[in-house]
Amino acid sequence: MKWLVLAAALCFPTGAMAQTCNGQISPEFAKQFADNWIAAWNSHDLARILEHYADDLEMYAPGIITVAGEPGGRLQGKAKVAAFGRRL
């Protein structure tokens, strides 16, 4: 599960940030976002973790080939990533 979130973390901007970000974020926003993300991660609640990502996030990982049966090792969309995460 850790590599799932690490891979997803590279898929910025998040839905919320994409709507409001002009390329820079304030230190206050960064701290609040990080605190919220850490709390979501520690809750072990996949839906809560995925709230931090855009609906069209893409995830690449070797495990996707074997677990999800996707030969390219790529998932696109929050729903597919969530389904994959539930299988782990």
C-alpha cells in the first residue's frame, strides 16, 4: 500500500489545487495540505487518501501488471486506482 500512495503522490496537482493554484502555494497551504494528507494516510482510509488527488490521476507501478492485469502497468482515474488499492 505504501508504494501505491507514493506513486499517486507524484500525480499532482490535486483536484483542489488545480482549481486554485497559480503555480505557487503558500507555506500555510502546504502545511495544511501535508497535515491533512498525513492524517488521511494514518487513517488507512483509501477514499480519504484519494480525496487529495484529481479524478484523472494516473498511477504507474509494476504491481499493476500482476494485480490489476494491466499489461502496461498503468491505471488512469481515481476509480481504477481505488479498485486496485482495495485488492492489496
